Amino acid sequence: MIFDAILLLAAPSTGTIGAIVAAAFFLTFIIVAYVAYKALLKTAKMGFRMAVVAVILLIAFFGSLSLWYLSIGGTAPNLRPPATRKG
């Protein structure tokens, strides 16, 4: 009974999947930036650490934004049938 109800659920749209992938991408790079900051804590000056973290966060932001944008900009379905040649 429950299995039948699961089959009737609608699949998530590409925009939803793209938003989830973009959020996962961004969170991954947030963690990478935090680890890089902590790794450079004893060895680098504050300005260099902030520059490295800023570059990582810029990559995360623009990468996740482009992933999300490309996922919602999919191709529209063709509503007309293909042309056929007669003769």
C-alpha cells in the first residue's frame, strides 16, 4: 500500500535538483575555505589567509550560481511534430 503511494509521487523538477546541487557545491566550498583558513592559521599572515578564503568563496558563489542557472535554463519541449516531406 505504501509502495503504491510512493510510485504516485511526482519527480522533482530540474530547477529543484539544480538548486540542491548548487547548495551542495556551495557548502562543499565553504568547508574547503574553512579548512584552508585553519591550515594557514600558523603559517601565513592574515591578509594572505583572507585572500585565499575570498578566492575560494568567489569560486563557490559563482560556481553554484552557474550550476543553478544552467539547471533551470533547460530546453523547452518541442510542441509541434517534426515536418514531413510529401511527394
